Amino acid sequence: MGIILKNDHMKVLIGGDIEGIATACDWDSITPGHPDYERNRVQYTKEMNAAIEGAFHAGATEVFVRDGHGGNKSLIPELLDKRAYHIKGRCSEDFRAMILTIENGYDAVLFIGYHAKARTPDGVMSHTMARTVDEFTLNGVSLPEMGYNALVAGMYDVPVVYLSGDRAACRQAKELFGDIVTTSVKEGLSHCSAICLHPQEACDRIRLDVAKALKRGHRCIFRMEGPYTMYCSIRRNYDAPNIEKTLHTASLEEALHLFWTLT
């Protein structure tokens, strides 16, 4: 299938997260101030660059990248492929923040460095938005962050075509989006351990797979029919029952915005 060029133009958005890169396996290593954090920032940027290279090789004419992790400061700007536009800044009030500018007419969205949803046994650093979230469902379907962001993209008719991350994340991507191209860069052994590809091998595979995804891969405009029932369960920081929220609404934006606000 792949992406059909419109007047020889292909505009691609790459949304990134750091937990799913090849070299990150525990929370300390992606926390500012930890000795491994700067090394993982470099690898995160290299994996993003591999995706950028793959996109241009496939015929992309414009590539925009968005760091969706934490304070949106983990990518290293001066090391990014200079052909790409870097979408910077927090904008935490916007429920679209992880793929900011998605409303600006993209032909495809790609996810780099993604992780599995909360409570995934073989998911490396698996969580859903916040580490305190135990569950997030929409109309009874349990969703990871990739599902949340794909629904946001679907509001603007933008297809998901690719994802890289750990094996569990790749499995969940195919369960939600069908047979999109994925790149597994590590296999989780526990929440904070994994068998990992060499950093360069991970980049090489991402570059090739992104090009394949955009040229002839499956594409999925991810949607759910309304009305919507949003449910989430959030752990407290002390010994007490989880906070549980349920919303019934006809508006997908309202459902997603509430979950975003709670986390």
C-alpha cells in the first residue's frame, strides 16, 4: 500500500519517546542527572535520525519530529538531521502534545522509541502516560500511549504507518493497527531488563523499516465510533484505593482531554 504522493509531496510527522530505544532499560537511565541519561539522549537522537533518513529515502519532502517524552527536551537539537523540522516546547495543556501539530495536514505519522501499556509483563518500563496509571480504556478497549496518540491522529485522518520500540510495544501496535511495519529493538525480560540490539544495528533496522513502511507498508487511520466511555484507574502515592474516573461523552476530544488532564 504505502503512502500515495500528493502532487509529489509527502509530509511526515515522527513522534518519539525514549523508553523504547535500544539502550534504555530502567527509569534511572532516562532521568536527567543520571550518568546514563546523556548516553540515552544520544541514542534516542540517532534512532530519530535513522527514521528521518528512512522517510526521505522513501520520498518524503517534509519531515517534522516531536519529542513526546517528559519535558520534551530529550532529543539533542544540534545532532538532529538538519533536513527535519524540530517541534519544541511543552504545550502541556494541549491533549495533542505528544504529536503536536498533527492537525497541520500530514500524510503519515510514525512512532519511534515507544513502549507497551501499563501492566504489560514483558514490557520494558511499560506504562500509560504516567507511571501511576494502572488502566486506560476507551469503549472497553485497553489502550497504550500509541493507541491514544493514534486516535488523536485519526481525528485529522492521519494514518499510523510505523512503530519502533520493545517487542511488547510492537506486538500491541499490530494488535491495534493491523500489520503495520514495526522494528523491535529489544526483548523485555522484566519491567527493567531486556535483551537489546547493538545501538547501531537498531538504527540500521529503523532506517530500512521506515523506508519500507512509507513505500509499501500497511497504513491505519485509527478510529473508534462514538459515543465514548473513557475509564482510567490511577494509583495514589499512599496506601489507599485507586482513583477511578469514568466519563460518558459523544466527544472523542473530551474523552482524550480528560485522560490527558488526569495524567
